[in-house]
Amino acid sequence: PEQEQSKITEFDRVLTNLYAKSEELALLIEAERREKKDLSFQVAALSHDVKTPLTVLKGNIELLEMTEMNEQQNDFIGSMKNSLAVFDKYFNSMISYTKLLNDENDYKMKISLEDFLTDLSVELEELSATYQVDYQLNVKTELETFHGNTLALSRALTNVFVNACQYAKDGEKKVSLSICDDEKYLYFVIWNNGQPFSDQAKKNAGKLFFTEDAGRSGKHYGIGLSFAQGVALKHQGNLILSNPENGGAEVVIKIRK
């Protein structure tokens, strides 16, 4: 835009500095946009590169399963199939994350909270059955509608819910989703009765690839919470990790109403 000047020297200096900062900010935003597009391109290229060898590997495993094999060979085949499943899950998570970075979809759609929770609960109830957890939904708001992106928010909540199920206390797993609000924000609170978050987790959980699972067992890739934080920020909110007084661990997706 054309830069205007006043007739007062001091004001002119301030305006010049402001214009310079504005140009710097514009350059930083453009550089960040290019980095995000470059990351998406690299992931897309990698997806194309690994598709063929993965298809060949899966095909060979299927052919081997059609032959007579001893017990040890069957164990090897089972291990290979499990490893492929882990890789597929990890890679799909990465693709979802990079798509979010360049997602220019509307994050101000008017959404019925009741309809949103009805659709979300179908998936969460299936997950709770899979992970054998005692799941409860607590709606503590009279809010009827809010603004956001249904698909992105649903995916973020599902990611956090899966983490909660995996970290819930063995033997008596409990997970809950509570919804409440205040004047400006809507809160989705996911709690589990597992171990509380460490200080390191609360500080770094939103970072891509961060995980406290040092052994990398295949359950945690450090993408789910980072994705959830990205969705919260797109909704002009934030991701909050806390350890409530009643025990367990709590993740809050806070979005602007």
C-alpha cells in the first residue's frame, strides 16, 4: 500500500518504523507460507515414492500366506503385517497434519453443538469399546451453536481421545469428554485416569514428534496433540494440558465461540 507521511517530524519517524515493521511481518508470513507448502509437497512426494514398494511388499505377504508355512514363518508374517499397519497409521497421521497446515477452509461455519456431539459420539463410543475404557460424555453448557470447522475439530478431538484411551489406567480405564463454555470460549475437556502429565509433556506436547514414549512402541508418534493444537489455533483458541486435583490427566481444546 502507498505510504502516507504527516507534516510532523516525530510522527514521520514513527510512521516510517511502522511501515518497516509491516513489511518485515509480511515477508515473515510469506516465508512461513512457503515453508508449509514445501513441507506438504515433500510429504506428497514421499507418499508417491513409498506407495509402490509398500504395494509390492503387501502383495508378497499375501502370496506367502497362500503357501504352506510352519509356525515360526507364520509368526514372521504376522510381525511384518503389524509393522506395515503401524507404518500406514503413522504416515496417514503425517499427511493429515501437513494438510492442516495449508487448510484454507472456513473455520467460521455455524455448527449445531447437539448435532456435532451426536456424530462425534458415534466414533468415540466405537473407540472406547475398542480400547475397553469406561467412557462418559458430560455436557455442561446450554450453548446451541458455535462457529468452527466440523471436520478439523472432530479429527482433533478424536486424536486426543485416542491418546487418552491409550494412557488410561490399566485394569480400570476411564475416559470422559466434558463440554463447557464461558463468555468467549467453548471448552472440550478430555480426561483419563492414567498418570498425570510431566512438566516436560506440558511444555512440549504441542510440538511435532514430541512423545514421552521413549521406546516408540508404535502407539505414539507425537503428531496427535500437535495436530489438535493446530486446530485449536485455527479456531482462535489453544491446547491446554493439566493435572486436575481429582487425579489423572486432562487435555483441553479451547476454541473461540
